[in-house]
Amino acid sequence: MKKDIFKTEINYIKNPEYKNNAETLIELLPDYFFEVPASSTGKYHPSFAGGNGGLVRHTKVAVKIANELLNSMIGDVFTQKEKDLMILVLILHDGLKHGDPKEQYVRFDHPILAANFIKNNQSKTTFTDSEIKFMMDTVSSHMGPFNTNPYSNVVLPVPQNKYQKFVHMCDLLASRKFLEIKFENNEIIG
């Protein structure tokens, strides 16, 4: 099952209801998410994010960075509910990176697609409207200042609050080429 791939990351979420909702949403992600590299060119991600399953490994690193920071003094500015929702947003943030159905190239508007995915599947979860809005607002701005593209008319929202900025920061750090994370069976070592 797809959710088993993110068992470690789901367990960072403390609220049992949110964990169940996370499993539901992960199971609904397109199959290709679990197979493609994080970047089709390798230009914007470290080597661990390349090849088969690279997008999953990138996602796991973004979530690991978030969890480490949220369990430090930095995390003191967030409630447990906010922490749980940001972890879930990071698990889902690139879930429709190639669209749905899958397209050959990365969709620049994939943050909007992820937000719509969350909204469109609300009825399959127990999330409230305010929780859905929080996740949609946070995932849609995860590209940060990289919110325009010369090949697209879409202008993505930029992070405006501490939640959006935190999610962007974790995604950005997970994409930095100076990071080399070791994996064994798609699990982070160390």
C-alpha cells in the first residue's frame, strides 16, 4: 500500500485522526508519484532525489527537516495541530507534480493542483473547512519566491505567514544540492 511508504513520516503526526486522514490522502495520490525523480533534469535537486522513487526521497527529506525543526525550539511557535498539518502538507506538496493524469513534464502549477487535490478529497477525510483551508493555503505557496515561470501564465502565491514560510523553507532545504542524505530501502539512514 502507498501509505506504507510514508509510515515513518505519518508517525511524526501526533493526532490519530490526522494520521488516518494522511493515510487516506496518500492512497489517493497518483501511482507515478512513487516512481518519478524529483526533477526531470536533475538540475534543481541533489543526487538522492534522482532516479526511480526520487520524488518520494525528496519528500521524505523535506518532512524529516520539518520534523527535526518542529521538535527544536523553532517548533515552539507552532501548536501541535499546526505541526501535524504542516507535516501532512509536506507529504502531499509534490503529490501531483506531473499533473493528474500524468503528463510528461513537471507542471509548474503543481502547488495549485495539490491544493485542489486536498479540497476535492475533503469528503473522504474528517478535516474541517478551516483545516482544509490551512493546508490549501500552505501547499499552494510552497514554491516561495519561485512563483513565476516564463512558460506559464500562472503566478503562484508566495508565502505570507509563518506556516507557509516554514513549509517553503523545508521544501527548499530538501532540494539543495549540498545536501547528501543516505537512504536504505527508501528510508533515511541516521
